[in-house]
Amino acid sequence: MFELHIGGPIGLLVLVFDVYAIMQIARSRYSGWVRAAWIALILVLPIIGFIIWLFVGPREGRGIFR
């Protein structure tokens, strides 16, 4: 079975990006089910979930300087 281990600086970077995405999702004005689905996706698939959220997810308030 294929197993992927991410650690060190790369793992820390993935963690920071995922926490940022989860915070943005939690503050969004979308329904609870939509937020829960996005957060679950990021928790289950940290790298792929973040990338999907980055390109497909809600756009409101995603600016880094807002």
C-alpha cells in the first residue's frame, strides 16, 4: 500500500497553509454544511484539499492583506 509521510519544513508549511484555509473557511458566510465539507476535505486530504480549496473554494476575503 502507498503511504506518504510529510515531515520537517515541508510538513510545517503544509500545516500552516491548512490552518490558514480552515480559518478562512470558518469565517466565511456560507452555510454550516458547506463549511464543514470544506474543513473535512482539508483535514482528510491536507495537500490535495488545500489545492482544491485554493482554486475552487469560496473567494470572499481570501486576500492576504485583508
